[in-house]
Amino acid sequence: MKTGTILGVVLTVAMPAAAQTAAPAPAPAQATAEKVTYIHAGRLLADPTKAPRGNSTIVVRGGKVAEVRDGFVTPEGGAALVDLKDRYVLPGLIDMHVHFYSSGYPLKSRLEASGVDKEDAFVAAAGRAKATLLTGFTTVRDLGAPEPRGIRALRDAIARGDLEGPTIVNAGRMISVTAGHGDANGLKEDYAHAERMEATHLCNGADDCRRATREQIFTGADVIKFAASGGVGSNIAGGLEAQMTPEEMKAIVDTAHSFGRKATAHAHGKSGIDMALRAGVDSIEHGSYIDDETIRLFKEKGAYLVPTMHAFESVIRQSRAGERPAASAAKAEEVAKVVKDSHRRAFAQGVKVAFGTDSGVGPHATNALEFGYMTAVGMPAAQAIRTATVDAAALLGRENRIGRIAPGMDADIIAVAGDPMADVARLNAVDFVMQRGAVRKMAGKVALFPAE
């Protein structure tokens, strides 16, 4: 037997008898054996659209799920065994709306901003990414960073394995009209000027918005985000209704689609939501004011709602603590009166939903609180879990890679103590995380054991 440690936990791997008495000769590079891991799951939600399975074995080869078998299968020689017999195992979670370049503490960020270089910001973003992964979120969409090349670099470093964090689908900067939600509102002249020096994300008119969309793609954006309406967090008393014209929105969506990117719209007010849906957007972020006409448009267009209730709760708390400017606080109070009813109505009437938190507006690594907010307004726990797995994967266009545990899928796997469909709060305490076959977190009673 060969023994070592991973993440401070003893790992013992079964080896063929000959290999236990003498070190094997180096194998040719092309013959190097791929890493194999067997996972014994006491309860397995392999496909969140179906009923969970009982005792099961997941076989992972080279970062992919190779097999899912009934019962506890004895591992082959040389394989690692992860014992999760007393755990509930499910696919890695997906958050469709985060901001790794934002801290989640607006007042602290404003006070420290003048002393933060790009390099400092990148290091902080990398730390938030790792913390998010360790809570069980193995894939995220980062929907707006002040450093689009920085978030692209973080995406690529994680993909190479140089840094730990979730798989990132990045949007670069959010496209906005002048004085819109994505402009440098509320800053003194010299700060605003500095902020706008490289403001390729600002546009006015359809042709200019096509240019801005291409600029985001040029800097590495995987998805396009635009501010269809005013925003709660922007320090301008511009309201929450539409801030772009229908022609500007359609130019952005059509250009994104022509480059093979999906488009999502930040939209609070009904006019902004409805116009973005008519423009063909793939998803709506926030969706604060939703009526029956809006629901009809969601269904007609096949678009998803990303509710981000986590952000609403955070903004209200920050506003009442005096951590946000007066204009932002006033809009937060306005939205608080309607948003839960809007989301309750959308859930009840069958609007497609993908999980998202807007983490970065609120604290990072608390993403799973969103499950509680969703169930509090009427969404069953099983459906809430679907929104963060198979439904989010479908919106990303990656349903054949993530969101389920099945042969050929990425081995993004998490575990919790107890059934999250009986108590969704269990997802706030994920104690095992595997990402593309690599164990990233081991805690509690989870341990690695020798393959017999």
C-alpha cells in the first residue's frame, strides 16, 4: 500500500503486489495512467430532474465521470476511494451571477479604492473565487468586472489549474448608455474622468452599442451583459425603468448572438425587462417588477429569470446601515416592496429560472443563502436545486458537461450531511468538493480510504 496526504487527510491507494515491493520503471509519457477515483455515495442525486438513488458508486477517470453504478463497488487496483457513505452527493452547483472584483462591502470598498492597484484587485478576486469554490459552487458567470482582462486571466488560470476556483464564464464589462447603470455615476469630476478613460463599454445609439459589444468580445467575454434599466446600486437618481432604446438592446443581443455569445440584461423595471425580452435576450438579471404580460413574454421567448434575491437582501441591509448613498438606498426600499411578489408570481406561473446571487453586491461565499430565499417565496427545494444545476447548465449551453453526474460529464461533485431536498439549508454547509476530478475540499467526517 502507498500512503500520502491530500488536504491534510490520509490517502491510501491500493497498488498491484509487484508495485508494493519495488518502484516501477518510469512509463512512457503516452502510457501514463490517468487518475482514477471511486466515490461511494450513500445517497446520490445524479440527475436533479429525477429521484435520488441509494447506495451508489461514481467512477471518475481523468477528470470526467466514467460510470455511475448501483451499490458500493470495490475499486480497481491503483484507484483512490472517497468514502461518502454517510453523505448526500449531488452535482457541483452553478451561480449565474457573481462579481469577483467586488468585495460585497460597498462602504469599505469606497474607502479603500484609492489605494488598490489592478494587481491588488486581481489577488482579491482570486481569493473570492477560491472561497466560492469551497462552498460547492464549481461554475459561475462573472457578470461584470472593472478589469475585463483581469477576469479573463483569472478564468484562464483556473482552467489551466494554476489557481483554484470555479469554472468562470465571464462578461467583461457591463454595456451601458451614458449616465446609465454602468457609467461612473456619483464620482467627482477627476475620478469620473479617470474611470471613463477606457470606457469602451459605454454606448449611445444602435451602431455604437454594436461596437461596445464587439469590444467586450475582443477583451475575452464569453457572455454579454447590458444594463437595460436603471440599477439599485448606481449612485444616480435615474429610477429603475428602461435606460436603453429597443434598437440599442436589439443591436447588443443580435451582435452577441452573431459571435456565438449569449446575452443577459440587468433589468429591474417592467419597461426594461419587457423591452429586453422583445429584443431576444437569453436571460434577465433581477426582474424586480414582473406582471402577467412580462410572464407571457418570458414564456414566449424562452428566456430565463435569474432572481438574485441574495443581492436584494444585502442591499437593504447595507442601505439601512448607512453603507450606501441616498439615491441607492431610496431605490432599494422601493424594490423591497415588490420584488418578492414578482418572483413568487414568476415561480408559480412556470417562468424558467436559473440560480444567481449577485455575490459581490453582498458577501462572497454565502451563495447558498439564495436557496432559502427562493423557497421562502414558494419554490420547492427540489426545484431550487434544479435551478443551480441542470437549469443553469442549460442556460449556459453546457448541459452536456455540467449540472448532472453521468458518464462523460465533468466530475464536478459535492456532498452534504443530510438531504437538501428536505432541508435546503444543508447546502450552506458543503463539506466535500470535487472539481473536474480534483478534490478541493475535505471536511467533517469525510475521509479518503484505501481501495481494498
